[in-house]
Amino acid sequence: MPELLDIGERAIISRLMGRLDPDGIRMLGDDCAILEMGDYYLLLTTDMITRATHMPEGAKPQDIGWYAAAINLSDIAAMGGEPLGMLFALGLPIDTASEWLDALYSGIQECCDQYNAPILGGDTKENSNLTISGVAVGRVPKGHILRRSGAKPGDILAMTGSLGRGLLWERNKSDAEKLLRVEPRVEQGITLARSGAVSSCIDISDGLSTCLHLMSKASQIGFEVEESVLPMVPGLDAEEKELAIHWGGDFELLFTVRPEMADKLFSSMPGITRIGRVTSDISVTIENNGTSQPLEDLGYEHFGEEGKA
Ligand SMILES: [Mg+2]
């Protein structure tokens, strides 16, 4: 019988998805589950971090708390949602210092305050591996919802911010704050959703290449990415820039824009970059100096041996 290490995170998710309620969770495969709520969709998402997988040596509890809240809010942002609140379930080793827990909660609170997501409740239990499981709830007007599907050939591919934040931390392990103080693009997600110009959207949690492949599958289209225009954080060398295309931990929004509305969106919204276009071929390619080659899905996958990146 195969073990989880053999089959990987995405295969595990697809086995579990067969058990979900097809009526209650209409947007299966998107960043959040949704429920109908009058003129709105209610957005629901959960993301868990553990000492073993997400808490670098030396990380401050405030930064870990911030991260646990931020990565959940990023999924609300990916669907154009406005946060309504969060819940946290904590699994804590019995020898956890109470000051440590206070500091963790102050980081959670700081992030929730910044993004107007009140803490609504949670649970705590004893657990040998420190575990924080967040749930974020949001809402989006029905006509504004952003999904991974909906991109059409001819649409423009774009993203917020820059790539390489997660990688930069990996290369400078002394500063965990760089990795953990993720800024979920909630405000930008709402602006993109309201613009009416965006045909699909995802957050880049597991690396650009993986997210492009997920959107390609969801929208049944392909992408041509232009390598020379990819926005990168300062301080990366040529090899690191290449790696940053596959590295996780950036949490920017990756989205497609209807061409007739693109100029207006790009001139009115700072901090977004055109990085390519949508094609009718269901493939993902990257172009540099006039040559185009396949961009493989090499992003992070849990349960893999060190992920795949
Ligand atoms: Mg996501």
C-alpha cells in the first residue's frame, strides 16, 4: 500500500475531494470553498502550519502568528473577497512557555487587525508537534467573484508584487521575518474583482510555475510567459531568478485581464506587472531572447521529498 510520501499532496487532495459535497462547495478546486449568501458568496478556507514544515529555526512567535493568519487571508484575496473573520485551532507542546503563546497570539492579532478580520474563535489542544490551523471567512458580491477558471485566449497575464521573497529567505536563513511577514493582497484582490477586467485569479502560494499549470487546467487554456519582464525582489543572481519561478512562499496574486480593459486597469492600479499572455494551446511556455520553451510544474508539493523545488 503506498504511503503519503509516495503519492504527494495533490494526489491526496484529489482523493479527498471525491468526498466533498458537490452542492455545498460549488467552486471545488478554487482557493476557497463557497456558500451562497444572498447577493454574496461566503468564502471559506483553511490552511495549517506546523513546527516541522513552516517554522524556521529562530523564527519569532509574533512572526509565526502573523504568517498563520496571512496565508489564509491570501486565499480570500485570491477570490476577490473581503475578510469577515478568522478562527484558529492550536496544537501546543505541553512545555510551551505562556509568554511564547502570548507573543504568537499578538502576531495573529496584528495581522487580523491590519486586514479587518476579527478573531471569532478557535480551540487549543496538547500536541507534540506545534500546529496552527487557521480558518478564514470572507465574502464577495456574486458578480465580482474571481476564480481560477475563466481565462480566455488573448487575455493578458499579470501579477502583483514580485517573485523571490521565499527564496531570498531560504538563502539568508538568519532573517525569518522576510519569509513570515507575508502581505496578503486583500486590497488588490478587491480592486481587481471590482474592476470587471479580471477573468481569472489565484494566489502564488506554491510557486509561479505550479500556479500557471493549475490555472491552465482550470481554464483549459495555456500561457506564454515573458521571462525578461518577471518582477523579482532585489538581490537575486541569475540562477536564483530562475529558481524563483518555481519557489513557493511569495503569496502574490496571479491573474488574467480582458485585453479591451487592460490599459485602464494597468494605468489605474499601481504594483501590478504584465508578464505574458493567454494562448489557446493548453501548455505553459516561457520565452526569453526570442526562444520559447516549456515551463514545467516544479513548484512545492507537501509530502514530497523536500517538495519538488
Ligand atoms: Mg491559494
